[in-house]
Amino acid sequence: MGWGSRGTNRDDCGEWRKRMQYGVGEMGRIFVLRLEEGDQLPDIVEQFAEEHGIQRGLVFYVGGGADGSRLVVGPRENMEQGIVPMLHTLRGVHEVLAVGTLFPDDAGVPVLHLHAAAGREDKVAVGCARAGVKVWLVGEVVLLEIAGIEGRREKERGFSLLRFSSDE
């Protein structure tokens, strides 16, 4: 696919590249976790990361989502009074597939930003797992540690947004 086919030409790229932040790291340790029924995402992964000295990583989840699990499915339309999250509660057990990134906050605590797709029959919900997805039966996590990178989460506009220092 060429530049033009995305609606962007090479001249336009310079401007967004000035705004884009990035870091370069290396693959560290690889962890595979079996989560048990009732464990809650993202809490259980954040706790594991803190206990094992994992500051940054890429996280994959596959497994069941219990009835009553919640996803943040977007902000309400009107953001004049601040960003108000919309929550969706899963009704019944769902199949869940999720991917996210783990970076520390200003206090150095690992924070998982995990987005999940949850499906049951022909119904699907997609959103951020921050509101709490409880494991049904069993869940599997693959956590790929990212070493040698200094990105962290900073509070901005009601979110913990990923930031990189300008000297990386």
C-alpha cells in the first residue's frame, strides 16, 4: 500500500512525525500465566508484574469472561464537563480475546492498558478492561517484557496516557 492510498502523502508525514512519540526496546523475559476463575483483569496482571519486577510489556489474554464483567466502551458524546466513561456489563459468560500494553505510572507502579473483545453467540462488545473483567473457568496470559525503554503513563484529560521522554 503506498502513501497516497492511505490518504497521506510524504509531505504530510513530516507533520505527524513531529507529534508522534516512540521508544525502542528489546525483548526481555516471557511469562505465560494460567489465571483461575474469579481472577480479575487488569488487576491480577498488574499485581503479577509488580511482584516480578516487570515495568513494561505487551500482554495477550485469551479465555473466558464471567457474567457481570465490565468494559469501558467509550466516552459519552458531550465532553464539555469532562470525559465520562460509558460502561458495558457482560450478561452471561463470554469468550474474551484481549491485547494491551504495560507501562509504569508516575509512581513507578505497572499499569495495564488492555482492550478486549468479548463475544457470546452473535453479540460482541469491545472496550477497555479497566472496569474489571473477571475470568470464567480459566484464562491464559502471555506477557512479553520490553526492556531498555523508558515510556510511562501520565495523567492527562482523565486518562493515563503513554508518554516517552524526548531524549529516548
